[in-house]
Amino acid sequence: MIKIETERLLLHPISDEEMQKIIDDEKNPEMQKAYSEMLQGCLDNPEDRVWFATWNMELKE
């Protein structure tokens, strides 16, 4: 998994399972559709996953 790390942040694309949870929990149909398309892009293009996935941003302490 690709990770980008700075002095204060850690960035990484979330897993397919995490993306599916976001889709399942989303109440807005348009956002649910957008996240579903992003997940499908990850599944169809695993080598280009970074362009389709939702990224997690963590603030370092």
C-alpha cells in the first residue's frame, strides 16, 4: 500500500472493505453512487488504485 508521510500527516488510500463501509453508511444517494463508482474503479484498475480510492488523512501527534 502506498503511504505519503509528512512531518505532521500520514496519508494513504483506504481498503476496498473500508470503501464499502462508507458506501453502506452513506445516506445521500448521489454520494453513494459516487463512492460506488470510485470502488469499482479500484476493483477494475488495481494498478491505478491511487487515482480512484478515497484517502485517509491522519494527524500525527
